[in-house]
Amino acid sequence: MTNTAYFQKGPRMSQAVSHGGLVYIAGQVADDRKTGIEDQTRQVLAKIEELLAEAGTTKSKLLAVNIFLPAIGDFDAMNGVYDNWIDRDRPPARACTEARLADPDLRVEMTAVAAV
């Protein structure tokens, strides 16, 4: 039987769930929403890294990342931060989509899946 673990549980959702050797990271957004795309990207990646550590894994075990940008013009600036953060020897599969986010001050949201 596979154990399931829930991390940073809230009334509506968990920020991460570990099941079957995988960790699923919910959509992460910046806490400081009045900053630019680079700073928000750093905040989001730090939250992902924290959740991965809490679940017992690291960014080197990322399998997939989904990125949502409300302004696709931010793609290059976001990638400038992302490219310096990601494990270049083990880059995950990735998608990036232009999408309206829940708060107009949000510049980026990311989900991720990693192996434990």
C-alpha cells in the first residue's frame, strides 16, 4: 500500500501531496505581489524548493513544471531567473502558457511534479 502525505494543508487544498513515489506541487504564486516578474519568479521557485524539501526531495528530481504567465511578454525575463535555478543536468519537462491569474498583480504561477 502506498502512503500519501499532505504538506501545508489548508481548508481547500494542500500545497503539496506525496503519493506513489511522486510529489505534486500545487500552483505557487508570489507572496509579495507588488514586485516584478523576476522577483516573483524567485519567490515562486523558492516556495517550490521549500515544498520539495518538506516532501523529502529536491529540484534535481523534478519531472515536470507548468508555468502560467498573464503576459507572455514576460517569458524571457522569467526564463532568466528559471534558467539560473533549474538543475541543468536534469531539466524537467516543461510547458509555459499565457493565462489570466486569480489576482491581477500576479505575474507568474507554477505547478510541479517531482520524484521522491
